[in-house]
Amino acid sequence: MHMELAIRSKIWSCLTKAEDIKLQIAEEFRRMKKAVAHVPGLAIVLVGDRRDSQSHVGFKAKGCEEVGIKSLLSELP
């Protein structure tokens, strides 16, 4: 029981740190956009139709959206 609580606490701590990092990144991109009117982007090329790859790409696109980065997806057969 004690070990389970320690693991849950560690997971919660990591999630909180990850959220803090996302907020810092989003703020930095807002400043960058205001200063130079441009922000970095992520170009994704998805080849084939593997479900695991589609899921991975979806998470990357969602992460970009969360911090204000433009993402561009190109799908190939």
C-alpha cells in the first residue's frame, strides 16, 4: 500500500512538472510571436496507415496546439 502511494505521488509530481513545462513553452512562444511575428512549427510526414503511427502523430499535433506551435501534416500512402 505504501509503495502504491509513493508511485502515485511520483506520477502526479511528473504530470505537474510536465504541465509547468508546457506552460513555460507556451509563454515563450507567445513572446516570440509578439517580438518577431513568427513561431516555430512542426512538419509531420505520415507514411502508411498504421494505427500506432497515426496515434503518435495525433499526440504530437495536439501537443503543438497546446503550446501554440503550428503543425502541418502531410500523409503519404
